[in-house]
Amino acid sequence: MHYLATLVGGGEGARPGTPEFDAGVAKYAEFEQQAAGAIAGGAALYPPDTAISVRRDGGKTLVTDGPFTEQAEVVGGFYVFECANLDEAIQLARKVPAAARGSVEVRPMVMWSPHTVPGDDWWTALLWEPQGDIVAPGTPEWEKMAVEHQRFAENAGAAIQGAGALQPPETATVVRERDGKLLLTDGPYTEGAEVVDGLYVFTAASREQAAELAQRIPRGDKGRTEVRRIVNVGF
């Protein structure tokens, strides 16, 4: 089974190209060597102030630079784990460097289409929805949206490198490691009104092209898409 591990930290975090970021990359490289057999995807993301936000407002699609809202905790990257069960995924998540300073949200996935090694022109689209608008998998509403996403992926063609859909937010577990102790909290990491409900990994030659593709991604009436460029860390 696949699990999305969302890496969460406070503030902006270390920026790519700085010694602090390079030191963090080395820690993650060590983790990936240890957990390589269970890693089915993942990426480091550029800071949220570089994001493109696409949302609906009164039937219109609005595209803005930067994050949609200011959040105390931000997504810095993600992994997809392939594990036999949630307990196994949690044990992996506690070893992720982000668990020691921030947190890792582990959530079972409905589906995952894996990607190859990210390059310089790769992006991630995080699909956010209000918690009250999340549609449960297996319902007619979910099946209808799945058809829309399939149609979008077919039209986008080779640009789509990977994609995933998540189980509802109440299935999430937030993992923290403090002084060698494992701390677990049920539910999503964010206390806000919105939660991540899925993601795409795709290629785009420019920021403008990435924004154009993001506008075509199906969303709920109040959903939004947060587009972040993927950092090419060389592995």
C-alpha cells in the first residue's frame, strides 16, 4: 500500500543553494539509502513564497504569485512510501529528518502513479480542498471527479510524470520524533480549513507554462492548486 508522507516545517526553511540546504540534502540522502526499498516517489520543493496559487472565486479562476495564505507550518517536500501497513509507514516517517524538527503527516493513498528522478523543469501541484468538501473515495461524486482527472491527464499527455489521490484527512497520522521518543497525533497536520487532497508531478518549460497547466487541473468549487517547483537535488 502507498502512503503519502508530507514533510512539514515552520517558516520558510533553508533555501536551495545555501550551506544549510546542502547540509539538509546530505541528511536526506542518508535516509534514502536506508529506506530505498520502500520509497516509491518524492521531491524537495522550493519555498512557498515562490508558489503559484490557482483558485476559484465566483466562477472565475484566479492565478496569483506566492502562497494562498500565510501558514505557520509549510510543506517543504514529500515522500511516497510503499509499505505493508500504517505502522510500517510510521516507523519510516519517524526516521525522516523533518520529523525531528517539524513533523511528517502520513496518509494512505487511494492511488499512486510513480515518477522517475525529477529534473530541473519539474513541478508539483498540491491540490487543496476545504475539509468539509472532501469527497470520500468510492462515492458517485468521487468517481465523477476521477473521470475528470483522467481526462485532464490524457490531455496533458507526457507533461504528467506522476499523480496521487489520498484517503480522507481523518485517516492521517502526524509523526514527530523528540529526544528519541515517537509522538503521534491523529488527523492532518494543519489546523486550518484546508487540507491536501491529492497531487500531481509534472514538467513545464517555464513558470507561465506551469501556471497554464495548473489552471486545467480539476478542482472542487472552493478548491485551489498550489504549484511549487521541485528542487533538483541530483538523486
